[in-house]
Amino acid sequence: MARFSLHFKTILTLSWRNLWRNRRRTAIMLGAISVGVWAMIFMTALMRGMVDDMLNQGIRNLPGHIQIQHPEFLDDPNVVNSIDEAHGDLLAALKDDGGRVWANRIRVPAVIASERESRGVNLVGIEPLSETHITGLPGQIAAGRFLESNDDKGLVIGAKLAERLETRLGKRVVVMSQDPDNNIAERGFRVVGIYRAELAAQEEFNVYAARETLQKLLKIEGRVSQIVLVDDDYRDVEALYQRIAQAAPEGVEVKPWYEIDTYLAVMFNMMDGFVLVWVVIIFLALSFGLVNTLVMAVFERIREIGLIQALGMRPSLIVYQILLESLLLLLIGLFIGNLLALITIKPLEDGLDVSIVAEGMAMMGAGSVIYPSLTLYDVVLANVVVVLLGILTSILPAWRASQLDPVRALNTH
Amino acid sequence: MSSIRCRQLCKTFKQGDEIITGLDHIDLDIDEGEFVCLSGPSGSGKTTLLNAIGGLDTPDSGEIHMGNIRVDQLERGPLADMRLRHIGFVFQAYNLIPVLTAQENVEFVMEVQGLAAAERAQKARAILEEVGLEGMEDRRPAQLSGGQQQRVAVARAIVSHPDLVLADEPTANLDSVSAGHLMGLFQELNQHHRITFVISTHDKRVMRYAKRLIKMQDGKIIGDEAQES
């Protein structure tokens, strides 16, 4: 290695000029590397975007990155399994710094009936101001309005449910559930808003009312089913989770999203491995071209390699010189590939409409618009894989060149 | 350093099923500062002997000593170092590096030796001027004539004042005027810098410059005589 640094300029000059001896071949190889790197990054960004969307949709349905609830609530979402509204240490921890949003929620099974039909639904009592950040529901209102305050008397239902109930905006419906004493709790609500969700099941199943209105209906003033938190990034909730868990009172369970929905967690964890496999597969296709280019470059220069051996260049320097040539080729290809990826991904950041396959996307739990997600990790991974594997695949041709017999090499025509 | 001793040097080549003798029990001593020509017909073993002395080829048996270095026993790396530090090669077919300019070709050996850039450039320009290539420093080999390329190759071989210059048919592709200039240059370097020259040639004009003429045939030395140059 000391020799390498001592003679770096010499072998850099040789490598750089040798690279451009056969411009067409170098250009073709650069094209292949660039397109390969572009494909790695672009497709990874699309996949990440899709999986992000699936995870966000899934987390929105939970909802939240962290949930605080009664230990039995997840198994039995009964009104009995409720907890006190946030107070004391927990309230202080929730209000602590950071860009997080939190809200008290009520979630109970209920029956909703119009004058024609009835349906079993998931009745959700929300705090309207926080809901934008938790489920994005206010942005999904297709008709009417969203709930305006914690004691709003209106009801927001999904378009699919409205269709099933044969009701519409402005009509009254009856909502029926049970209070903690197992008495029927019912009241009439006016449908003030109809929302459209990306997932049809959500539209049909979730019905939203204001939190205080439901607390009164269910006779659970001061108590809620869940406290939900949404932080800046679902990938990085561990520290917050630990802090909230410490502040939570006894008899209350705190869970991060990846413990609540293990399917989503597995999907999230698999994504990194999937990206690596994808990057390596593309590289393997590339490596044939790269090795072929180097083998040809060595083959065409056997005489020169014999000459520089004869002049006293050590075999190790010949290996370094050919590896450097390969590295230069890879670095230029990476630069162009990264640039291409940036140029093609940036304009798609507002979303790539895939509504033509919306049904299939919905089945996977994703929306009909993909927002490519270009992460530094993926870009670095693609670049590192290309450089490392590229150098690895170049070692054999370089080593073979260094082992040429100088006399034979000099007599090659 | 540059005294050369070869003892019982043998080398054979396989060509199909046939075994060809390259060197047949060669014993040879060349002292420092000698100007030696190896002559003989094609296939007589001149180039094989040069390659063996220069560590480019390994003999099947026998010993080669250069000063106190046992050349035939060196590994590839130390052998490369020995060539780099002590030997200058001039080949029949010029053998310049096509992607480097004339000056860069001359600087190449010094660069690998680790000389500073300024010193390299100064020495390279001076030697190119000495071989009559002033003003052609930035030309690449393809932009030079055969004679000019050979002079670049000679400049490269002698620029770092090696102990020994091995030249294989150095005038084979040169006209008589260029060949005369080249041999005059070799003679001057031999006389003024005591560089040992071992030159293989068929060319009678080249042989005239030698102080010692060794005749070879079928891998054997059949004549070895001093001569007035």
C-alpha cells in the first residue's frame, strides 16, 4: 500500500489515459454502469415510496406511531377497557419537545342505523384539531365538513358506508353502543361530512364523532380508549417510546407501532434486505460487462504490461493500476447514474399516479399514488455495493495481468 | 554492481513436441564498464541470454550473478526492483507506452523509482535534448517516427544512469545515420559514465563499436574476443 501511495500519480495517469484509449468501449461500459446505478436508485426509491405508503397507511389505521391504552384493549376494544385522559407525568412527557402530535381517542364497537340499513362499525371519538396529523382525515372529506371541535355534535362517515346505509350528507343516523355498565347508549347524529379513504375497508368501517360527545354518550367522562402519538418519522420512535413508557402510570400499556402490527414491522424490516438484494442483482448483471471490459483492456495491452514489468514496475503496482482503472470507470458511472437518478426522481416527488393499477395497490395496502422516497442510506448502499463489488470483480483480471510472463508479453503482437 | 557472472546457464523452450535449446551451459563474465556485443544468427540464443541476465526470463538451471545479487533466485518483486534500479532496456520494437508523451515515457522509470517531479522533468528534458528530440517532449509515440521512438526508448533506458544497459537489436529498425548516432551515444555513455552495455545484434556496423564481441550459435558461445573499436 505504501508503494501505491508513492506511485499514485504514475498509476493514476496511466489508468486515466488507458481508460480513454478505446472511447467507444468505455462509453458503452459507462452507459451500462450509469443505467444500472440509476435503476438501482430509482427502483429503490419507488419501492421505498410504495412501502412507506403502505406503512403510513397501516400506521394511520392503527392509528399512530405509539399507543397508550388499557392492557386488554387491543384484544377486547370494549368501553370497559378504558384509561384516564393523559395527566401528570404522562401529560408532561406528551407535551415535551419535538414535532409530535398526540390525541386522546375513544374507540368502541357500535351499530349505526339509517332509516333503511344498519351496520356494525368502529366508532371513533377524536379531537379534530389533532386529526390532520394522526389520520389525515380532514383532507379526505369529500362532501360536507369535518368535525370542528371536541364537542361537535356531527358525525363523519365514509362514502362506502353512506352507500351501504343508503344515507347521505345531512341525514340523521342512530349510533348505538354500550356504556361501562352494559347499558345501551344511543343517540342520533347528523351526517355532517363524508370522507373518502384510500382503503375501501376503512371507509366502510370507521365512523368519527367528537371525543367529548362520545364520552357523554358512553358515560365515560375523563376516560378514553387510547392516547395516540405521531412523531416525525415512523422509523425512529424507539427513544420516544422509551420515554413515554417510563412516564406512563401503572395499569397502562404503551406500545410502538411495530409491536401493535407485526406484519407492518416485518415489511419494514424486510425492506432493507430487499433493497440490498435488488442492488446486488443489478450489480451482478453489470459485473459481466465490467469484467469483460477489463479482460479486453488487459488483453489489448499485454505487450505494454510486459514492458512496464520489464522496466521495473512491481506486480502489485500493476494490480493497483488496473484496479484504479476499474475504480475510475465505476466512479464516473456512479456519478452519472446518481445524477440521472436525482434528475428523474425529483420531478416525481409530487407523486407518480398509478391509479391504473389502483385495485392491486389497494390490496397491498398502498394508495394509487407512489411518492418515490430517495434516502441517503439507499444511495450510499447502491454506491458502496457498486464500488466494493466492482473492485472485487476486477481483482482477477488485474491479478492475471500482474502475473504475465514479461518475455511472452513483450513478444505478443 | 554491474559485473555479471553466468555459470552453466541452460534454458530450453517447448515448441509443440519439440524441445528447442535456448542456452546451452553458458559460462560468461562481463566486467563493469564493458561494451559487449552478442552476435550470431537468429535462434542462436542472444535474446534469451539478454533476457536471462536482465531477469526477464528464468533459466532452467545455472546461476546468474550481478555484483553480489543472485539474479536467478530472486522473486518477482525484488527482480522488478533490481531491473528498476540497475538495468536499462532497449528493445528492438521500441516499446514505448502509447498513452504517455515522449517526456512522460522517459520519466516513467524515474517516477517509479520515486524521484521528485522537478528532478525527473529536468533530467528527462536534458536526455531528450541529448538524443536529439528537443521540442518533441509532448508528442506521443504515434506522433514520432521509428527512429525518434527508438531514441525515446534509449533516453528512457539511460536517463537514470543504470549500471547495465541491455539492448536487443537496437538498430534493427533504424536507418544507417540514426543507427550511427545511437551507437555513438552508447559509446559516449559507456566511456563517460562507465555504464556496461550488452547489445545483441546481427548488424556489422554495430559490432564495430564493441570492445568485446561474443559469438553465439545454437545456445552456445562459440567465440569471445576483444576488439578495437
